[in-house]
Amino acid sequence: MVISVCTETYVMNGGDMNILICGASGFIGRHLRVSLQEAGHDVRGAVRHPRLDQDIAVDYSNDYNTETWRPRLKNIDVVINAVGVLRDGPNSLMQRLHCDTPLALFKACSEAKVKRIIHISALGVESGIKAAYFSSRVAAENSLKEISSPIRWLCIRPSVIFGEDGTSARMFRHMAKLPLHLLPMGGNQILQPVHIDDICTAINRWLDDSDAQSKTVNAVGAKPTTMRGMLDSYRTQLGYRSAWHIPIPESLVQFAAKIGDQIPSSPLCSETLTMMEAGNAADASGFAQLLKCDPMSYHEFIR
């Protein structure tokens, strides 16, 4: 496979691994599946509702026993865990999905002699913020780090991910098109959006490196920005003139978050508001080292 990244041409050595993607039907999992298949790997999905013959059915809320996972890992070289939810739901408890089930999965990988594990976590998990989302993610990372060699692992902590078919990306593009931007607390929250293509490339390169070592990497774009700056840039890339900006007072945002606390499907709640206010940015050098080039900037996401 030949891919063009950062104006350079990179040739994959050719994939020959059997890879199981947990959460293959999700946004990250879908993109990883395509990317890894194009690299020549045999990719299978572990999903709630299989649609392909090679996929297997998994109930991530209840499959938190090592014995359940062990037979699923027969002849598997690489396991990628891309399962995640933003909030607790009626059928998707974060503690189960982010912690209990991954712990059982990683232990089963060790027993099945899986060669490598890739775990998708989240940027900011070690910020000290008291949030169930972060604490459940940290617990999974800790269990991953306790795995003994010879298994090698890669823990990716992405910031806000941009992809044309991503739910958040579609929402932000829609907001950017509006002539009037209603910005929570002025839209000064720090973000460092990363493109899904860079995440896929980084994972491919780590798998392609026979000397790759276990590591945790913050996956971020080239530059940090604010929510206002991101929307302004997206609007410019879409060919629109500057929008009007109206800041929403913090008291109103907090009130909306309280309402969101009672609506499981709402992306805004008191916890997500706390995480948003804390910011979401990091040094991009580690990710650039994994990519072997600089990651894309949010200024060039919309092409």
C-alpha cells in the first residue's frame, strides 16, 4: 500500500496480520477497518450486530469475563479496542464498556498470546478532573500497562476527532455554516482537533514497525485553537464570509447542562461541560514521531 502523507510518499511493507477490531461499527473502528484492509491485513470486527461473515457478535455490557473472550482470539495477532461512549445509557454503562470488559479482553489477549494490542483512550484522562468518563478510561489504561511482555501495546489518546462522516464533525460543520454562532462562554474552550486519517496512518505505521515499543501517545492536530477559532476556520474552508458571534452566558450553559443530565442522549451534561471547560490540547511531538511527520492542522481538514 502507498499512502501520501505530509507531502511525502510512504510505502507499507505489506500487511499479513489477523486483526480483531472491537467496536468496528463505530466511527473510529470503521475508518481503521478500511485503512488496515487496504494495507493487506485480514480484519474482523467484534460488534453488537454482525453484518459480515467474518465478524463476531459481542455484548460489551455483559462480556466482561476472560473465558468469554479467549475463544474469540484464536489465530488473532492484533486486537484493537475502539469501544467507547460519552455518557452512561440504559444499555451502555461506561464502567462496563471502558473498564470491566477491556480488562477481561486484555487478560484474554495475554493468555491467547496475541502479539499486539491497540487501545483507543481519550486525551485528558490524567487531568485530575473528577469525571466518570475519565476515571473509567484511566482504569482501562492501567490494566493495559500491567500486561507483561512479549505483548506490545499502543495506547492512543485522541483529542476531538475530525472525519467527514463523524457525528461531531457533521455537527461542527453545520454550526460553522450558520451566519450566527452562539458560543458557550464565548467559545474560548481550548481544542486541538485531530484528523481520523492521521490516527489511521499512525496505527498502520506502528504495526508496520517490527521494532515498535509499547507506548502511550496523545493524538492531536498540529495546532491548538478555541472552539470559536475552529468554527471560524471551518466556515472559511467552506467558502463563507465571517459569522456573527454571540456568547452564551455561563449560567445559561450550566442550566442547559442540568437539563441534559436528565436526557441520556444529550451530549451536553454537567460532566461533559466540566471536561469541555478544562480544555483538550497537548504537545503534538509524540504523535508526530509516531506519524513520522507533522499531523494535519484543523485549517486543512475540509478539502
